[in-house]
Amino acid sequence: MARIVINPKVFEDSRDAKCVAYNEALRVVMEEMSYEPAAEPTEEQRRFFSDTAYANDEVALRRTILARICVFDDSVKDPTDEQLQEAVEFLEDVMKAGVPQTPEEQSVVQRAHDMIAAAVRSGERTGGAPAAGGEPPPPGGPTAGEPPPPESGMPSPESPPAEAT
């Protein structure tokens, strides 16, 4: 079992600490499952990570982008439809593998899946990551299958389509 060590400065904001913990946990899960994301990073994403350790490791780059999409980290700008779909499928695989063991973990993974899946189905999403705020959905909110709350930045499946301008 891998051990996750988080930079102590992250703990100044508990929301950020949870995001970092979930992000790192998902990357560890990908490694343990030998999961290699197929979705191609965009040029903007490659530029963002160009001065990091991910720049020279394609698998690590794709894993970090996918994990960040899954935790609504807005450092991943404009995820592609392929990346969002891969996030949905990866979270389904994680749930099927029984990785989330506590009710909180199960709730977070299920809600993240549902919110990203709603964006994929509707074809609508924000200009950055799948949801605003850079945080995973909190446990205890809508249950699986319910639309995300309006303040989440994600469109509700019942939302009328945006009018073209």
C-alpha cells in the first residue's frame, strides 16, 4: 500500500488539503491498477506542466491531468470531451474495483462521477475544469443520479441548453 505525503502548506485550507489527498490517492490507484490514460493532453495542458517532472513522463502527465479532472482542480484548463469521458470511465473502474472503502470515499467518488457524467451527457461545461471551486463534491450532498446543485458550476441535466450568441 502506498503512502501519501502532503505538503504541510496545503493544510492552511482544509478544502485544498482534501483535494490534494484525493488527487494523490487517485494517482496511486492508477499506478496500482497499471492504468494508463489514453486521452491526449492539449497543447495548453502540456505548456502548463512543461516545467514540472511530468514534462518528460507521458504516463505521469496523463495520470495527473486525469486525477486533477476527477477532483475538479481548475489547473487543468478546458479538458477535452475525451478527457472528461475517460474521467467518467476511470471513476467507474475505481468504484467497481472497490477502492473507495469508507462511506465518505464512496460518496465523493460517486458524486464526482455523477457530476462529470452530467457534463459529458449535456455537452455543457465551464471554461476550466468540470466544476468551479477546485474542490471535490462534499459528502452528504445529492445522491447518485440527482442533478448537481446549481452553485457547483455544472449544468443540471434539466437545464435548458444555452442559447448561441
